[in-house]
Amino acid sequence: MVRIADELGMATAPFWGGGRGLPGEEEDPEIAAWNKKSAEMRRRLKEEFGEDRIAQNEEAERKKREADSEAQGMQEITRVAQESGISAEDAEAFFNRIKSMEPELKAKFEAQEEAAKNDAEREAVKNTIKAELEKIATEHFGAEKAKAFIQKLDKKP
């Protein structure tokens, strides 16, 4: 894999990341060249290692990114919870509850977000999401701490 990346001059990614599907990317010659090299690298890797191995590697990378993202989310929830006077154990229980409800919540709120047509409607959806999270947080932390927690969580950068 490293050999192929070296042969294609892709040992290091450009500073802009490239290939992220951002508007205007296809018009930038450097990004277009990088995307062309990326496509060639994928083709050559499939030739050398086979589709199954590439698919397995991509799945392993996807799972690692998800696990890293989940760990970062848990750390952020714990940090904000502790700032709100909530124990790490209670924060973890809340996080796990949200994770268990994720498919249900995602389906519910994605439909609302897609239907929102203007800023006022998007703000209303955001408030609905906050209210739902506060309701769940109240079950874990009590009303006062839940409100403070959700407010801090909403204000994080």
C-alpha cells in the first residue's frame, strides 16, 4: 500500500485534505489531480490486494473512526456533565442511554430537520431536540442539573 502511494506521489496528503466533496472542489486543478490519483490508488489497491481485502480494511477503518468519535463524544459529555455537578458515572449512563436510542432519535429528528425550510423552522427543530435531550437528562440527573447540563452542552464550540 505504501509502495503504491509513493509511486503515485501520495505519501502525504495535501494541506487542504482534498476529496471531501466540497463545493468548488472539482474546479480546483490541485484537488482534481489529487482526486484522480486517489481513484488510481483505489484501482491499483484492488488489483494488488483484491476487493475483499480492501473492503475489510475500509470497514475496519470505518469502525475505528466510529469508535474514536464515540470516545470523543463520551469525553465531551463527561466534561460538560462534571462542569454541571454531575458524576462521571451518571454522565456515562446518560451517554449509553442516548446511544441506545440513537436510531430512534436519528430517524425522528432527521425527518424534522429535512422538513425545516427556513431559519425559524430549523431553530424550532433544534429546540425540540434540546427538549428531548433535557427530558432524558432529567431522568438521569434531576431537573435542575439536567437543564444546566443541556445549556452547557448547547453552548460548547
